Amino acid sequence: MFTEFLGTAATVYGVLGALKTLLQTRQMLARRSSGDVSTGFLTSYAGGYAIWLAYGLSTGSLPLIVVDTVGLLCAGLTLAIALSLRGSPIRPAAWNGGNTAAIAHRPAATDLQPHTHLA
């Protein structure tokens, strides 16, 4: 009896934890930017859910299957939204929705050298 309760509690907690990534999705959509989100982290996060889902499927563990299916879907959606808001992967300057004011510009190399005139 206690084991069934623990399995149910763990499943509910896991599903609620997996849904947390949707908070990040909501924030990105509200800001119309994903520049402050690590897509590398989201990729590894989704990958973790994928591996655990495969394990759950191989063992037939319903709690693992449920939690990791929800987690993979939520993490995948969050990653897809983050990447779609970035625009072109070739032009990282477009990742902030074209806002180049947020990108620090370095002075040209010639501006760093003192100007001396030879006589």
C-alpha cells in the first residue's frame, strides 16, 4: 500500500516538475526573446528525459513513462520556442529579435593604437 502511494506521489511530483519548463516558455513568449536562455541546457534537459523515457519503456515502468513523456514534450516545446525566437543560427545578432543595441561593439584595432606621427 505504501509503495503504491509513494509511486503515485513521485509521479505527480515528477509531472509537476516537468511542467515547470513551461514557465520559461511563457516568459520567453511574453518577452519575445530567448537570448537569456541556454539552449545547451534545454537540449541536455530534454535528452535526459528521452533517456529516462527509453529506460521506462524498456522496463514497463508506468511512472517513468508518464513523467518522462510529459518532461520530454515540455522540454522539447521550450527548446523549440527558444530556437524559433532566436532567428537565424548563422547570425547570433538576430537572437535578441534583431536588437543589436544589446550587443557590445568593440572598437576597431586601429582605434586602440596611439596615434603617433613620424617626422
